[in-house]
Amino acid sequence: MFESPTIAEFVTQSNLASTLPGTLLVAWTLLLVLVDLFAGDEREHWTPLMACLGLGVSFVANLFVYASAAGQQTALYGMFIADAFTGFLNIVILVATLLAVLMSRDYLKRAGIHRGEYYILTLLSSAGAMFMVAANDLIVVFVALELLSIPLYILAAFRSIKNDGSELALKSEESGMKYFILGAFSSAFLVFGAALVYGATGTTNIPQILEIAPAVVDAASSATFYLVVGAALLIVGLGFKVAVVPFHMWTPDVYEGAPTPVTALMSVTAKIGGFAALLRILVTALSVLVLVDGGAAAWQTTISIIAALTLVLGNFVAISQRNLKRMLAYSSIAHAGYIMVALAAAGTAGTADSATQGALVYILAYMFTNLGAFAVVMTIERVDGGGGNIDDITGLARSRPLLAMAMTIFMLSLTGIPLTAGFVGKFMVFAAAVQAGLVGLAVIGVLTSVVSAFYYMRVVVNMYLRESSGELVPALETIYVRWAINIALAGTLIFGIFYPLASNLVSMVSIT
Amino acid sequence: MDVTGLSLTTITLFLPMLGLAILLFMNGETQRENLKWVAFATSLVTFVASVLMWINFDPATAELQMVQRNTWAEVSLGDSAINISYFVGVDGISMLLVLLTTFIMPIAILGSFGSHIFAERGREKLYYIFLMLLEWAMIGVFVVHDLIIFYVFWEVTLVPMYFLIGIWGSEERIYAAVKFFLYTMAGSILMLIAILYVGNTTGTFSTYSAGGDVGVIEMVQSHEGAGTYWDAPEAEAEGEPGFLFSSVESFLFLGFLVAFAIKVPIFPFHSWLPDAHVQAPTAGSVILAGVLLKMGTYGIVRFNLNLFPEATVAWAPTIAFLGVVGIIYGAWVSYAQNNVKKLVAYSSVSHLGFVVLGIFALNAQGLQGATLQMVNHGISTGGLFLIVGMLYERWHTKEMADYGGIWKVMPVFGGISLVISLSSMGLPGLNGFIGEFTILLGSLGSDFLGFAFTLFGTLGVILAAVYLLKMFQHVFMGELKKPLKDEAGYKLRWNEIAAFIPILIMIFWMGIQPIVFFNMLDISVDSIAALFVR
């Protein structure tokens, strides 16, 4: 019979200590509710500050857990896993959230939509992402995904709290609604996929699926069929979250309508959560889903096709965008494609580790660069939401040389030019792809990055090579925003110039 | 194992970065007058450092010299890890091209002193920062022997050149800059895949062996006893594998070649060149013609020939044919131009065609001639672009019809221009002749190319005389069509004279005493040519 443990037993048996980075952040969020309640008129000052502090606390907890943990440990009776993979992505998520919070403070103030809930929801969403990268069970994947997504739905619609019928508020409302409906829809796929996998293997625990699946595959019964369909549905569900073709339709509208700091945040953390889950499910649990003897995992072809489509569509459609946020939305679709290339490479036995490491470095580089680019775009936007078009940055190099320089480096990094973090990420991803024998996919990857050079360079052209015709852009260049840009810039350059830094950070990562 | 210890190569390589750092901390407005001096002094010190390298250089060995190799990072590939190393060193070919780079750079900087582009576009500080970055990256391309780091330097050259053309270029600068960037990036990015494939197959990214670690080139050459190209088929017939990358060698070869062919540019990949050259500011054109194009031909010699000898032989006639087409086509189109700068730009296509022909003759003469021609072309065409730039500074037009009779008002300038034009068309006694002659000699004695290659190549020498004399006649002879309002403009400024003097010295020195430069190349080139000896 099952005996309910005492609290002390529960704490030790469930190894709660190793979940601290995530749980502390959730606890801090609750504290933040109180702070916001009692801070009074000072709240627009105190809440973001406390939010940053909470991220710092979580960061320190993360360092303690992963510095002490030798190898990997599970918690909550095997549902939660704390390994180098989790630790690394936790750091990326925390830095991303910090940058987003720094960007938000003055943006919200200027837009007149400042509310304490904003930071609470932001932190909650990031906690969801942190649980997602630590999920060792399909149930946890689902719960964490909802914790990650639901706050983001609200945040996307955050401008509509001041619904004055303006186009901006409407767009924001549309953005939140669209995101919510499609997100809910995709969650259904995820749950159905998890159910089918459970039906085939009798467990939702990822390591246990790994143990049971070979027998299921060998049996070649209807259970094999359920397993394959279940895996496909999981890919669909998570594919929505990371916005890969053909599940990307919601992205441009949602990204354009949401308040810019929210867009920046969700273009990074939601993708991290989704990719972490994909990697854990496909690489750890379903690496044994090999239908042809000695071949790669059965999902490799599917992922390769998705990756190729994503790369081509994301990059080509981005060319025709005039709005910078929409352009960055399509570019973020394309970048999901590059991470998909790494995921596909992980399907070949023996390449799994280097491909996973490549994906992680790519995510790190993408986080710094993309947040930086969004921060610059946010800076030059006008209060009425205008000013975010490609023509509006014309002559920025004259009016705001430092901002233009930062944006140039972000654009070069997104293109993948050496000495920026973007190159290091692309390099590791393509190295893994070549090693996995997916040379064709790697070639598509590099060729589409030439295409991407076209629209990224157009930004640089407008900033540097054309002279401004109109008046000076009223930039939101406050100290907080400047710090966000500086941190992003430092990350982009440091990880780009000192290549070993990134590769050493992930060298311990292994999820096979 | 690493070969540590600071080498002179490293010092030369990083000197421009020092200048860049100083420039970064200067105020672009208040210290505006000093910017150019910092840049010029840096490039001069870099030149001195490279001359020191030359003094230390021992031409009697094919080994890399002044080597430094430090492990930089590890790429984990499955069970094994591949080192990426900071691996620099020079052999004869690298040495000569490093000297060319550091030689051209101060001249290009001198040429842009007091240029109108700063009055129009400003941002002088940024301009010199980009020049320093460019010099660093170009030297890097010529001295590194690790494929990944090579790729890094190779791509980095794009960025400063893009801005130089885009910000300080003429009317169509944006189109030219974007075209330059996309075109060259499209070519080089496939090289990255080829590099990764080579690394994945051989387990190293180092091309040369150092400190006990075997490099890719040695692996290729010692693979299963396949000593030269001619042994390989026999080895394969006996059931042994031939060269290392047998089945995919052609793909890898093309992966590298496309990158280099666009940079050179080999016909039909040349369409970016006239735009970039014509729109670039004078210093940009000088560096583009003087050094940047040579990165392509250098890459072919260093990587294509060494790493993929079998594919090289298979493709040699095709590419040499494209080289010859380039010679004729470049000369033909050049003759048809009314725009002086475009004429000089197309002449580059023609001259680089000779270099390609020399390389794919695949023998010692051809390679020596090709390498020497790279330097010659850098000096002569660099000089020609300086001339065009100085004309433009005074008359603000590039149309040949607007000029005429310049010799009358600027006798010294006319004389210098004549010498440089003659050098470019290959007059015996001047530097151009030596390179072209050796190339033609090489192609005549080549095992892989027929007589027709030499024949049509020689035709190119004649055509060169035609278009260059046409230019000289239209611009410098006849009646003065547009007198300057201010007669002081006829006088050459001191920095212009200072830029021409080293060019003239080199034109005569290389023309009269080429043995100095041949000696430098001899052994290094032989070690490559030995791969293809029958």
C-alpha cells in the first residue's frame, strides 16, 4: 500500500533541492504580488527591481545546484531532471528574462500600460520555461508548457488593458487571442500525442520510454503504430510552440501585435522551452525509434524536411517584410529552422551529443542577438507604435551612432558572420549536420543564410548608407534599455570572438 | 602538440589591431587631423614588421617558418574531438603576399589623405578603423593554416570592404556594396561545408603538420603511398584507395573553388567586380585590386591544389579555359569602356585570367609566374586605380571623353602614369613582363594544357597593350579639354608623390631583378608542383 510520506521524507526523497532554481522563481513571483500590492505609487519603480532581484536569486540557486551536482540527478520521483542541459538552458532563460525586464520598464511607462502584473506574468512564464527544460516526464512537459504559455497569452494582449480603440490596442488584443487559440489547439495535439505514447509504452516517463520502446518497435504490432503517431503528434504540438513551418502561421501577427518586450521574450523563452522538450523527447526517449536496422531514428527525415521548409520559407518571406518586427518574426522562424537542423542531426546515433551541444550554443547566440535586435527596434519605435518600419531607421548611424553600431553587430550575428556569436552557433550546428551525414541539409542551411544576409544587410544599408530625410527619431534610449542592449552586445561579441567559451560551457551536456 | 612562443607572424598580424584600438579611443571630431596619421603609422610599422619577417625568412626550405600554433578550441564530433588551432606561419607564397598587403596598405592610406570623400561623407574615424580591420583580416587570410580560422578571416574581410564601398563610394554605391557582399558570401559559405567535411574526414583542421601533429596536406600526400597524381590511379587499380577524399573529392574541390573563383574573379563569376571597383573610394579600389582579389588565387594554390590534387588535374583544363576566356573577355570589354575606372576594373579580369592560367598549368614555372603576377598586378593595378582616383579628385568625372591633354599640364604625373600603364601591359624590363612571360612559359610546358591555351593567352598580352594605350591616349595626350579653374590643382600633392614612389621602385626592381622574388618562391612552389610531376 502506498503510505503518504512525512514532509521531511518528502523533501529528501523527492530531492526538492535540485528544483530550487525554478521553484524559487515561482515563490518569488508570489512575493512580487505582495510587493506590488503594497508598493503604492512607487510600484513602477520597485516591481521591476524586485523582479530583477528574483532572477538573480534564481541564477545563484542555479549555479549552486549545477556546480555541486555531479552528473545528473532527478527530483520529484523521476519527473524532474537536473543535468548540465537544464543548468545551461536555465541560465539562458534567466538572462533572456532579465533583458526583457530591463527593456520593459520604460516601454510600459511610455505606453501608459504599466502594471505590476506584467512582471509577475513574465517571471511566471520564465519559471514555466525552466520547468520545461527540466521535464523528465511527458506530464511535466505539458504542465510546464501551460505555465510557460498562459502568461504569454496575457502578456501578448497587454496593451488592450488601455483599450482606447486605437489600432495598437486592437492589434495587441488580436495578438493575444490568436496566440491563445492556436496555443490551446497545439496543446491538444501534444496531449493526444502523449496519450498515444502512453498507450504504446505504458509510461509517460522519458527514461522509461527509452527502456520500453525498443521492445515495442521490435514487436511491430499496433503499439508500434501508436508510438510513431504519438511521436508525430508531439512534434506537431511542440512545432507550434517553436514556430516551424508548417506550424508557423500565427507567428508574424502575434509578434507584430504584442508589446515589443513581450515579443522579444517570447521569441526566445517559448522557443527554448519547445526545443528543450523536443530534444528530450526525441533524442532521449525516442532515439530508439529506429524502424530500419542500423539506420537513423525514424523521426530524422521528418525533422529534416521541417527544417528545410522552415529555412526556405522563413528566410524568403522575411525579404518582403517592411515592418522590422515582422521581419524579425520571420527571421525567428528561420532561426528555429537552424536549430531544427541540429535536432535532425541528433537523430544519427553517435552525433546526438555534438548536435545537442550545437543546438544549445545556437540558442545562446540567438538569445543574445535576437533580444538585442528587438531592444533596438523597441528603442526607435514611436509611442503610437509607428516608426518600426525599415525606412524609419534610415540614417540612424548619424543620429544615433552607438545604437546603429549595436544593431549592425546584431544583424551580422543573425547572418552568421565570423567574430559574432551567430557564427559560432551556425558553425556548431552545421558541423553536427555534416558529421551526421546530412550534408544536403547543411547546404540548404548555408544557402538560405545567404538569403538572410540580404534582408539583414538591408537594415545596415538603411542605417549607414542612406542619409536620413526626415526628422530625428525620438528614441527611447533610457539607462535600462541601454543596459539591455549593452548586455546583449557583450554576449554577442564575447561568445563570438572567444569561441571556446561557448563550446566549453556545453561540453558536459549529454542527454542520451 | 603546440608550437608556442610569440612568433613574428603573430606580431605582424596583430599590429593593425593595435592601430584599430588606438583609433577607437580617439575622438573623431577634435582629433580629426591625427586619425590619418595613426592609421598611416600603423600600416608603416606593420610593413616594417613584415620586412623583418622577410629578413628572417629562409628561402631554402619548403617548411612553414615563424610558426606559432596554439590550440584554440575543441569541436566534439561524436567520439573524437577536433582541435581548432591558432596556427600561423609563412612559406614563400604567404611571405610574398603578406609583403604585398603591408606594402599596398600605406599607399592606399596615403592616397586617401585629404580626399573629397571626407568633405562629402565625413566619418573619417570609421573609415580608418575599417581600413585597419581590413588589413588585419587580409594578413590573416595569408598566414593562417587552420581551415576554420582561415574561414573566419576570409569572411571578416567582407564587412569592412562592404562599408568602405557603401559609405564612401560613388553614386551607385549601395547597389555595388550589397552585390559585393551577397555575391562573395554566397560563394564562400559553401566552403564552410567543405571545410567541415574535410575536418570530419581527417580529424584535423590544420592544413600543415606542426609540432608532431599531422596536417591534412601531409595526410593527402602520404595516403596509401599515393605520392603524386600519376601514382594514384595505379594504387587504385591495385585495390588501394587513391587520394584521401576519392569519391567526393570533386565536390569538395568545387566547394572551395567557387568561393575562390568569385573572389578572383574567374569568368563567369566576375559581374560583381566592375560595380564594386567603380563605386569604391580610391583606397577601396586599390586594396580590392591590390590584395583582395589575390586572396582568391592564393586560396586556389594553397587549398585546392594541395588538398585535392586528383580533382585539380581533372578540372585543370576546364578552369584554365575559363582563365583564358577571362583574359580575352576582360581585355575586350575593357577596350569598349568609356569610363576610365571601369576600364581598369575589367583589366583586372584579364590580368587575373593569366594568374589562373599559370596556376592550372600545374608546374613550377606556371605557379611561380602566377604568384609573381599576383604581386605585379597588385602593384600595377593598384597604381592605375591611384591614378584614376587622383584624376577624379581634380576633374570629378570618370568619363574618358572629358579628359585629354593631361600630360601637358601635369608632366610628372603623365610620366608616372605611362610607366605604370606600361608595367601593366607587360613591357619587358618592367615587372608585368616577368610574371606574364613565366606564366606563358609554364602553360607551354604544361602536361595538362594544350598549345592553344598559350596561344590565346599571348593574344591577351597584345590586347592589354591595346586597351591601356587607348586609355593613355585619350586621357593624357591630345588637347586639354577641361582646364581646371585653379591652376594649383595641376601640382601633385606631397602625399600623392609619396604614394607613387614605392610603386615605381617596385615596378623597376621586380622588372630588373626578379631573381630576388623567384628565390623566395622557388622551394615552396616546387613542393606543390611536385604533386603533379609525371
